[in-house]
Amino acid sequence: MLNVHVIAGISIFLVTLVVIMVRPSGVSEAAAAAGGAVLMLMGGYVRPAEAASLLLNNWNVYGFFLGMMAISALADQAGIFDMLAYRAGKWARGSGLRLFLALFAVGMTITAFLSNDATALILTPVVYALVTRLRLPVMPFVFACTFIADTASFFLPVSNPINILVLDAFGGGLATFLRYLLLPSLFCIGLNMAVFVWLFRRDIWACYSLSDLPEVELPNRQFFNFSSATLVLIAIAYLTAAATQFPISFVALGGSGLLFLGAAWYRCLDTTRLYREISWSLFLFITGLFIVVRAVENLGLTAAFGRELLQLAGYSPLKAILVTAGGTALGANLINNVPMALVMISVLGTIHASSSNRVLIYAAIIGADLGPNLTTVGSLATMLWLLILRRRGLEVSTREYFKLGVTVVPAMIVIGSLLIWLKL
Amino acid sequence: MRVICAIGQRGGPELVNRLSGIVGDKTECLLLHVIDTGPRHDLEEYLRGPLHRRPDHGEPPHEAALKAAEETAGRAAVEEAVIAAQHAGMQAEASVKEGRPEEIIVQTAKDARAELIVIWAGEGAAGHPHIGPASVGHTARFVIDHAPCDVLLLRGPL
């Protein structure tokens, strides 16, 4: 029954989400989440001891986030991203189309092993500089980078931190992950590539001169070689850890430690830059959200959501998968995919773990990973769209971009859900 | 005749050749390339957005590379147009500026008291999906609306 205590708790939760979404007067997402958490603690919705044990139980997630960001930053310092873009330029031999496809493949590989953030935030500027030098239209390539960062996000568990959040809560090894998500992932990547090639066919058909391709100036060739070898090791270790359910944070932190030592050994270590390239506010954001979502769980709201979900699905597992993937995608797009994933973890945790219900975890992963691409309102990886819409005015062409996400992403979600259902 | 040729990333030599065929070689040309800083600023804002890992102050790590790439590409675009103008026997001067191309082109025409602006019709539409009939790009459209002089709009593949 609703009483003042429950209504106040729901209000704190909703206001926190709205502030995260709107960010009034420059209030950061992390501050909003932390503020919500403090209010929930003060209101007695979560006991301090419970909050402490919740955070301690999630040590693997924190470790993975830290290691993942450090690995990307150190790989960037070694020149790995510049070299991959340069190699793509060489391989394409002057064809804009081949370059587009090659950069798609580079984006997919980086997303698969270094996470979506590495592609969206580090590869994108590298590609921008390369394509500008080659005097090709920049926008198709930049959009391809930001899009593939989300589309390739469920290729492997480490391709998106959201996957680790979900898998850490429910368990499940690499084999199960691939069983349900490999086919949907390959399908979505293929669809993304085909649609973009068709849409930008006139621009990417252009040729460029190989003499315009800038040579990569590596900070230190030996550090580059060391980093390349270490990244291969990290990739193998990630796969092994995921397969054996060994804590993934050990691999991420160990790998970043190795790269750190390598950088120091070859005198390439720039600690100031490394410190600045790690988003420390992300930890505050997740911490705040863990507590806010636990409070909602304690109020019994997520269990009610879970019952609604089961009722809505009736006896049809396909309907349940579609509702989970679609609903998570919408939420991830409207607010942010981290809180949406945490809410879904809590909701799915309350549902009886029959085999058909367990696949809903993978449906939620698809929704949370693809949701940001649905429209420009969503999370950081697609914010570029909104900025460009604002700057360029709503021309016919930019409206077409907007439509692109709305039409392609639902198709990806529906077919991805169908492929999961077929594996039941 | 004092003419401003708006040179995009590509198509500079073709534009100069078409112009010389229309107005002859007794033309004083300013070959102007404007680096469109809009997309780079959009990218910077995106990379500086909340919760990501870019620094709050100071230059982001790839900023220098982005600027250098734009300057090199701009110079290359203008240089090949200058060579084409010299071959056509025109008197040509090159200029690379930064900003919003449409505004800089119009302002430069005002400052130089140009009698004609020459621009590709599709300028400003590169990188956008081509849906519907061929139209005028946003840069060319702004120039037509705000130019202090005549505008020669060239059609053709860029």
C-alpha cells in the first residue's frame, strides 16, 4: 500500500533520473546520482551497512571499469589507435568505400576487446583526423564510429561495461553469452554496415590519394610493439576469464598494470594525461546508482515491475523477450543505459529463474547496449547527433539521420530478440 | 573582374577551369578555402560531455592532430586550385581561413569588394545522405541569400 514513505522514495528515484537526463544548470550525472543516494540513505530506504556490503560485492565491476579505462588510455598513448587507422588507410588503397569498411572492422575489433567507449571516444577523433587529411567527407566516418561502438557492444562480455554489470549479477560464462548473443551481434553489425554503406554510398564512393595518407609518428616504437603484444595477451586473457568465470577485473587491472610498467620502462609514461583520461566521476555515478536502485528494490517496486513483466508476457517467451529488450532500450535511450541496466538487473532478479526467464538477461543486454542509438536523446555515445542537429538546423538530410536510428535500431532489437528466442 | 572562388575540400581545379571557360582569363581570383570548424567543435563538445574520460581543462590529446589535419587538407585543396588557375592564365591569390564557411565567404566578398562569388551548388552538403532531387547545399544557399554581389552557382559532381 502506498504511504508517504513509499511516495517519497519513488519521488527521490524519479527526480534523480530526471536530473541525470536533463542535467539542469550543469549538474553532472555523477552529482545527481550521489545526491539521490544520500537522500535514500538519509530517508532510511537503504541501511548504511547494506549500502557498504552492496558496494563491496561489486568490486569486480569497479575494478573492470578502472582497468578498462586505463588500458584504452595507455594504448592510445602508445599510438595503437593511430596505427590501426593508418593501416586501414593503406589497406583501402585509395578507395573511400574500402576505407569505410576497414574502419568499420577496426571499430568493431576495438569495441569487442577494449569496450564501446574506446571506439566512441578515442577512435572517433583519430578517424576524424585521418579522413580530413584524405579530404573525404568526415560525417559518414564519424557516424560509423559512434554507431558501431554501440552495435558491436554485445559481441563479447567485455565489449560494454553494461554487460559486465549484468553478468556479474547473474553469472553465466562465455559459452552461454555467445550462445544467445553471437548471432544477434553479427546480424546487427552486418545490418548497420549495409545500411550505412547504402545511405552514404555517394560520399564514400570517392577516391583519395595515398600520398595524402599521413605517416604515423609513434612516440616510441618499442613501447608500441610491447603494447601490441600486451593487448593480444589481454584479449586472450579476457576470453579465458569469461569462459572460466574468473573475475574479469583481475585481467583488466593486470593488463593495465602491465601496460603501465611498459610505459614506465620505455620512458613513455605520462601520468598526468593518464589521470585525466580516466573518468573518476564514473565511479561516483555507479556508486550513487547502486544505492538508489537498491532503495527502489527495498520498496518492492522492482519486484512489482517483474510481476508486471511476466503478466504482460503471459505464457509467450517471445513476447517477454521483446518487451524486455524493447523496454530496456527505451529506458536506456531516455535516461542513460547504466541506471536502466541496474533497474533491469533488479527486476530480473525477482523473477523465478526458469530457463525461458534466464534468457531475458540477454534480451536486457541487447536493449541496454543498442538503446543509446535509438534516438539522439540517449547516452553519451550518440550525443554527437544532437549537437549536429542543433548546429546544422533541421535540414532534410539531418532529419534523415534522426530517422535512421529510429528505424534501424528497432529492427535490430526485434530480429536480435527473435534470434535469442530461437535459441531457447 | 574581382572574383572570389569558394574552394571546398575537393573540386578546386574543376571549379577554376569552369570559371575560366565562362569569364575568360582576365580575372583577378581569390581562391578561398574555409576550414569548417563546426564539426570539430561538435566533436570536442561530445568528447568533453559528462562522465567521459576527457580532461575538463587543457587541450584534449587529439586536438593538435585534428587542427593539423584540417590545415594540411585546406592548404592542399587551395594549392591544387592555384596550379589550375596558373595554367588557365588567371591571376590568382590563395587564402585559407577558419570559421563557418558561409559567413566567412560572404564577409570576405564584402571586405574585398568582390564582383562575383563562384561556388559549387552542392557545397556544404558533403557527408549527408542524398535523398530526393539534387539541391543546393547549406553553405551555397546561405551565400546566395547574403552575398553582396552576384553569385555564380556551378553544378556538377564534386
